[in-house]
Amino acid sequence: MYYRDDTKDLEELCDILDKTDMSICSKSPMREANTLQ
């Protein structure tokens, strides 16, 4: 999984992965935490 300090890059990466139907990021705790904020 992608656990990095630069959350902006992480969000961009997750958005790309989500669009390409690789929803690993949407299941990650970090992704959920970012969504809550």
C-alpha cells in the first residue's frame, strides 16, 4: 500500500487508481482519514 507523508501525492495517486478501477486506496485507512477531513 501507499503510506507516505506527502498526502497530496497520495490523493492524486489514489484518484488515478480509483479511476482505473484499482480501489486499493479507497480501502486504506489513510484514504478514509482524508475523506473524513
